[in-house]
Amino acid sequence: MDINYGDIIVLNSELKRKNLRYHVSYKNEKTACIEPPGECCQTEELKEKTLECIQDYYRKKNITVHFTEDGLYFSCEGS
């Protein structure tokens, strides 16, 4: 399933609103990149909350998110 660029914009607004410090960028039509904050701010808790925020956003749209093992990329699958 293609990732809508508009969703990336909304996700970044939501991440900023929640002060999660991560940023989502558009890699290609099938994949988005999750850019971590600087090393001083990068914690496992922050990463987990960021992945959860992304999943929650797409869950509301009935879309399943698949993260890479390192948690730096994701793709979507419509239901």
C-alpha cells in the first residue's frame, strides 16, 4: 500500500505535539523513514512511544503498520 505524503505531514505534527522528538520522512511510495533525535535525547521509551503514536494514527484509518527490525522504517498494509 502506498504511503500518502499528507499522512507524513500529519504524523510529524502529532509527534511534535506529543514532544516525541522523532521525525518521519518520505523514503518512497511504499516506505517511510523514522528519524531519531540526537543521541542525547534518544531513549528506548521515546522510541516505543513514537512507534505507538505511528501505529495509533494508522489504526484509526484501518491500516496496519509494519516496522523494520531496527524500527527505522515502516510500510503500511490496508485492511
